[in-house]
Amino acid sequence: MGTRVEVRVSGGIAYATLSRPEKLNALDFEMFENLVIAAAEIRRNRDVRAVILRGEGDAFSSGLDFASVGKQPMRAARSFLRPPWRATNLYQRACWAWRELPVPVIAVVHGRCYGGGLQLALAADFRYTTTDCEFSVMEAKWGLVPDMTGTVTLRELVGLDVAKRLTMTAEIVDGAHAKDLGLVTDAVADPLAEAEKLAAEIATRSPDSVAATKALFHGTWHRSPRAAFRIESRLQRRLLLGPNHKIARKAGMAQRIPEFVRRRIR
């Protein structure tokens, strides 16, 4: 893997770090590609129980590196194309690959979280931020709209009027205000410590039930009750027939800590 995104696994937690600090982790083509590669690497490791996604240096990400991307117009144009078997192009895949991971992704945000960087953070399942971090749907400043999956993830977190206001104005809000708006899970003094605490708590549960929970809510959030009930029943059948449910049940009855096997739900 290239150097734009570094992955380290410790105690079942994968730490994925955007590593372009001299540019405030701005998104260039190498960063887009490395984000996709890093997510695929984590997906293949079924011992990973949770992911902490963060940025090295003074910012999570300042968004698109217009200067770098603008030097390669043909590559920029090609990156809008998508294979017929996939719903995303490269720009979208860089975010959506994290959304599709079968383990929870926790974004740790500080400094700046602008544009594409915000859309990447929104693709995580949880977001912990410092109170003074700056958030903005910065695309409006450049006469653009968010096109890296933010139109889907933003509408899941805030009201339609708030989503429109943030996207139309490029308003910059701090971490405390972002918490009030629902953009982040919490604004705290030490977001990494909070992320690690949550990851450790989730890791005590069956990796299959955690993966199924993520699939369940993502698959039913905008579906009809009938479709949602069908999906939850299908997932429950898989869990009931799997080994980790039996391990959890036996451990619960014996009042001991369960020792789960590798996740089977992918």
C-alpha cells in the first residue's frame, strides 16, 4: 500500500490514518486510491473488530486538493466513471468503502474537516471530534455540490433544511455546534480516547451480531416496514445458526466472558 493511508491493527482494532499532514491530509488521487485499498485490506482481515479512522497532524482532512487534481484533467474525468457492476466512482468509493465495511468505523476528527474530508467522516458509523474542530460542506464555496456520497450520509444525520443550509452556504461550524446539529456523535476533549473506549466495548460483543446490526440499519433505514421485517428475519436466522450466538448464550448462562470465533458475516 502507498503511504497516504497507514493501517495498523492492535488488539483487534484497525487504526487507519490519513498520512499527508503537510497538506492537512488534502485528498489527491493517491489518497483516493489508498483509501479504497486500505478499506479492502481491513475487510479481508476478519479478526478486526472495529476501525478508528483519523488524520495525522493538524487536521482530519481539509478536503479536495484542487491544485493537485487540476494538474491531471484526464485522470480527473476518468475517475468520474464507474464500472457497470458498481454504484460508485473513485471519488465516491473512497468514502463508501468505509461505509460498506462489516465492522463499525469510528472517525476521530480534529482541526479541519472540510468538503471531501467531511464526506469521508460522514461515511463512518460514529464520529468523535474536538469542540474546536471546523466542519464545512465546502463545495458550495467553489460552486459545486458534494459528490462523494455526502448527499446520502448527510441526510441520514440531519434534517433536510439543515442539510440544504450547510450545502448551500458552506457555513463553517465548530465541533460543539456540529454535535448540536447531529453531524457528530460527541464533541469531547480527547476524541481518540472516546473512540477507543467505544471500540473496546463493541469488541466484547459477537462480531457477527455487530456486523449484522450494521447491515440491518443500513439496509432498512429508508425501506418500508415490510422490507425491513424481511431483512431482520433473514439476518436473525443467520445469527441463530452461527457459532457466535451459541458462544454468547453459553457464556451468558455460565456468567463468564465469551470467547468468540472469527466473524462469518462479511
